[in-house]
Amino acid sequence: FRVSVILVAAGSGTRMGGVPKQFLHLGSMTVVEHSIHTFAQIPSVAEIIVVTKEEEISRMKSLLDEYNEVIPIKVTAGGSTRQESVARGVEACGQEITHVAIHDAARPLVRRKDVEHVFADALEYRAATLGIVSKDTIKVVHHGIIDETPQRSTLYLTQTPQVFEIVLYRRAMKFAALHEFDFTDDCQLVEAIGVPVHMTPGDYRNMKLTTPEDIAVAQALLEEEER
Ligand code: CTP
Ligand code: MG
């Protein structure tokens, strides 16, 4: 079981007001460094591939240079969609890798314990993702009118890492390319080839930094953790 972590950090942060989230400071380090710290502690992680915008490659390399002493880090260029960025990361994976773990750099608070759970499930089931049951009742709305209210206990919010056997994920990538799918969630690619994906219950703290108010929440969570 040798895992290549693909840390996607090539987004533009449009909903954050055009701020590239990966370089924001959160506590004592940048957002992207938080994930590096967590994954570097896990023995099955063989390498970390950081996918970033072409023009930010040298900035990212110098920021992460010191971590190369702990874990091999590759920095590669992303694409215009998240799915493309993930594909670039997969292309950069080393030889002896058995699984890929795709993680949003915009989720800096993921905990080692939860990563280990989803890794164990991926080893057992071939494909697994972290997720949490929705706290809110979710409505399906069409033209401003509620169409449907799915049973809350069946509704999960997916998180990352999402972990797959590399052969399986490569097959799913080919299928997605053939059908011109563009998904923001990697499980969807695997679902599309009919392979079951295991849901590993995670932690509400593994939030994604998406809009400005998320920063205040993440900062508070980090302070609570450090206390
Ligand atoms: N991402 C990426 N390449 C893209 C788009 C997104 O690597 N072309 C990454 C982001 O850097 C982020 C993760 O995918 O770590 C989740 O995406 P999201 O939260 O949507 O980030 P952004 O795309 O940067 O934000 P927005 O959609 O608001 O522009
Ligand atoms: Mg996006």
C-alpha cells in the first residue's frame, strides 16, 4: 500500500474574492502547508504532488522546499478545471504507487486520524472518500419551488481526501475524457464506471475554505485545536 497524495492547489478562489486560497496564512503557516504537515506523518504516503497554477510553480517550490527533507514533494502545473488539475497530478505519480489520495489544498484542517480511516477503507474497498452527514435538511428546488425532500440521514457532504486504487482511477479518467465529463468531485468519475465508492464518516472540522466567512471559522477551529 503506497499512496501518492495529489494536493490540488491550482484554483483561483473566485468565491473567496479572487484570492488564491493555498497561499493564505492560517495560524503559523500557509493553507497548503497544513495539509503537507498532516500527510507527511503517515507512513504509507510515498510522495506528495502539489498541483498549482503554472505561474505559481516557482513560488510554491520555494515555499515547500524545506519539506523535501521529510517527504518527496513534486510541484506540477494544473489545468483550468479541477478535474484537469487532478489529471495532471495523476500523470506525475511515481512508479510503485498503488493508490492515489486526492485532497483539496483548501481543506487545511483534515486530521491524521480521519486520513488513516479513509486510507484503510480504500485498501479494503478500492475507492473511499471522507464525508459527513448533512446537519441541515436539504431540499431539491426547481424554479423556486421545493420539488423533493430527501431523507436527511442519507445525505452526505463529501470531503477530501478521496482515495482510489490507481489503476481504477486511471480507468475512470479515460472514461470521463471519452464522455467529456467535467466533475468537481473525483468520486463521480469512479461512480460513472459503476464501481462502488465507500463513504468513510469524517469530521465536521474538515471544512473547505470557500467564501470569506470560512476563514474566521477555520481560524477559530485551529485555535481550539492548539489549546
Ligand atoms: N482546484 C485546482 N484546479 C482548478 C480548480 C480548483 O487545483 N482548476 C483546486 C483548488 O485549488 C482547491 C480545490 O481544487 O484546493 C477545491 O476547489 P475550490 O474550493 O472550488 O477552489 P477554487 O476553484 O480556487 O475556488 P472557486 O471555485 O471559488 O474559484
Ligand atoms: Mg472551484
